[in-house]
Amino acid sequence: MRHKKATPNRSFRVADQIQRDLAELIRELKDPRVGLVTLNAVEVSPDYAHAKVYFSQMLGDNEACTTALNEAAGYLRNGLFKRLAIHTVPTLHFVYDQTTERAADISALIARANASRAKDDE
């Protein structure tokens, strides 16, 4: 009888739980540099020692927000320790995710291209 490795599934479950719990913990931060943050993804290393947390925000200084979140990483990790039932809570690394911004830029470019094409057709 062969046993399947459950590690990939567990890794996704842990990342998902970290994402949900972190979202709540970040909302409780009092740092003015941290605006309305959306957590887009969490990638946990195979040994659960590190987690990259990809986030975006609608308003505010993205660099300042990244700095603030990374400064609060120890506090947030401590909050995760109390919530998660796992031995190793990873060290958190926050990374600003530009995907949403890029998507908006691309949409604007497409709209402009379509508008200029419509003028040419007239």
C-alpha cells in the first residue's frame, strides 16, 4: 500500500489559514501607514520557516505600508502563534503586489485603444 504525501495540501491549508488570520490581525494595527490592505496570497516555504505575504492597498503610500507591515511582522507572528495550531509559525515577509494596479493600467490602455479605434472607424 502506497501512502500519498499530504504535504502540498497541508501547505495550502496553512497558507490559507495564515491569510485569514493575518487579515484580522492587520485590521487591528494602529499604524497610520497601514491603510485598507488586501491580502492577495500567502506562500509558505516547505519547512514552514518563512511566509511571503503578498498584499495590495487602494490608498496610501505602498512603500510606507510595506515598511510598517514588515516592522509589525513580529507582533503579527505572535498573534498567529495564539491562533494557529501548528508547531512552527513562519517568519512573515510582506511584499507589495502590483497585480491589481497593473490590471487597472492595462484596462485603461485597452479602453483608450478601443476609443481611438472607434474614432478611426467613423
